[in-house]
Amino acid sequence: MPVTRSATRASAAASAARSLPVADAKRPPKRQESVVTKRPKKATKVGADEGVPRPLIPPSGEELAPLPAKLTFSLEDAKNHLIQADYRFEDVLSRLPCTPFESVEAIHPFQTLCYSILGQQISWLAARAIHHKFLRLYFPELPEKPDEQYWAKSRQEVFPTAYQVATTDLAILRTAGLSGRKAEYVRDLATRFADGRLTNQKLLDANDEELFELLTAVYGIGKWTVEMFAIFSLRRPDILPVGDLGVQRGLLRWVLSLHQPEYRIEVSPKKLPDSSEDPPKAEGSAKPKSTPAKSKKLKNKPTSVKMKPDQESEPPTLNGRLRRAPIPPLPAGLTIDYLTDRLKGKNKVKGPILTPTQMEELTESWRPYRSIGVYYMWALAEEKAGS
């Protein structure tokens, strides 16, 4: 039987079909990987400077002159203003020193802000150790393992210039115990001081809003850090840290003791921050870390000032000059029951004990000297039963 053309084509097709691997028949064609769909490789861990552009820093290692040790306002006027706003301030101010505004020292902004960054979110002992290791990077003559006698000495502490820190590799900074992030933060701060974007004079001349803009541009510095720097270093008179839980709780107790006769509080000098080197330790901390006030400053004075509401119908004069102002009403929306529940944590509401608006309203009469009032709010505690 003759073989036709159609039979030949059919036979070839069948043979080709048998020669195809089964797996190839089911596997879809391989797509060429697109550049767009490629996942970028994870960034290398911070600690080296490879590939990181370094800013141009003027070759100057001169140390910045400290800012002068003086207040920009009258502390006596501030005290009188607070006493007029709330008569209880007279007793507090006469017994307990307002240390940041009375023991005024020269200000070293770069050094202070460096320490603020190095001490973030760690204990004061850990912060002290890292501070010392950081200094030894630039002053290797310092003891490697200082003892308590070394820490107890009163000395003029050395500190590197902004230019020195700005030109230090991140890897070297990390050998002092800094995390990768903190190393970046400290060097960014140093670079801004070294290249002139930040200067002591700029910080001194800036108003409160401008100061916030200048410093929050630095990596690792937030609103709370700026507020603490403004109070304890620059001695700004009208700063209200609305986000600080310690201030919120203290202000709540202060207000309750005025409006609720049975609620008593005391101001403990042991809870007062002692100097510009020792502001409250952690942002938002309910119990700010502080050094007890020096006993020599409180000689022949009680260890605490107890605040008890007065029930006299005719308020007496203060120092023969000032008459107690009537107790102001609570701001709209606030009641004694609400404040009591907030302090005890009964209100299952997330967020701050007092909102920023409520804190502004409750301290309105303190303006323009809220910093002085705020200083004592950290020290307020409920009076112990039986005292």
C-alpha cells in the first residue's frame, strides 16, 4: 500500500509527541526576572561608614565658648506671680529651693545634648559607664575602670569638641557601648555644631518655637528632650512638658488638693531634680530619675512640705501684701470624680492622664512662669496615712 503525504505527517507528529518529556509539558515557561520585582538587599548593619556620604565639615577643632550663667527673667517676679496665682506656692517656694533657676551655671549645649542622647532609655548607672567610655575615646588618659572614689571627686570634666566627634567613624563610637542608632545621632548632632547649622548663640537667641525646630531636626532628639533642655539648661521660664507623665500626675494631685479638702499631698525634696546635669531621666517617665536635694540646702527645714487645704472663711493676706485669690473653677469637662479616677487608673481610657489641652488650661494662671511650677510637680506625692 503506498504511503501518502498525510500519513507521513501524522507519523512525524506522533513521534515528536512521544519525544517530549512529560515534565516539560506541564512546566510553564520560565519568566525572566524583572528588575522591578527584584527585592532590594537588606541594608547592612549600622556601624561602618562604607557608602555613607559624609558632610563637609570645616577643619576647626575649637571648643565652643559656654553660654553665660544668667537668667533672662527675674526669679523674684516669677515667684510672686505664682503665689498670686496659687497661695500654696508661697510655702513651697520659701522652703524648697528651685535649684535649676537658683544655682545657675554656665551652659555647654553640645555637651548637654550629647549626654541626653547617650543616656536615652537606659539606667543612670549604664549611662554613666557609657559616658565615661565615650570620653576615653578622646582622652585615653582617663582611668579605664574608675572606682567610687573617682566618681565622688568634684572635677572639671573634659569633653571632646563637636569637630572631633563629627569626624569619628561610627564603628569607633560603637566601641564605647553606643548602639548603631545612638552613634548616628551623636555624630549628626556634632556635625550640625561643627558646620554651623547649630551654634550656642542660635540656641540662645531662638524663641521656644524656633528652638524646637532647630533641635528636633537632629536625629534622636524629640520634643521631650528639647523641653528638658529648655528648662534645665537654658532656664526658659515658660515651658510646659505636656507629654511628661510625671508632670501630669503631679499637676493632677496639685489640683485635687486644692478642690478636695480630704486629699493631702506633700512635696518631697528627694524627688526634685537637682541640677542641669540631672533632669528627669526618661521621656514620659512617671518617676523621673533625680538626685536627692543636698541636705545643706534644707538645713533646719522639714524633709517635706505638706499641703493641707485651708478652711478659713476669710483668707488672710500673705506677707501683708497679697490676698489669696478665690479658688478657680475647674475647666469645662473636668470634675473632681473624673480627676480622682484618672489618678487611680479607674478610667479605662488609653493615653495621657491629662490631655495637653487640659494641662494648658490648668496651668494658664502660671503663665509666663510655668517652668518654675512644673519643677515642683515632679516632687508631688500623696501624703502617707498617719503622717
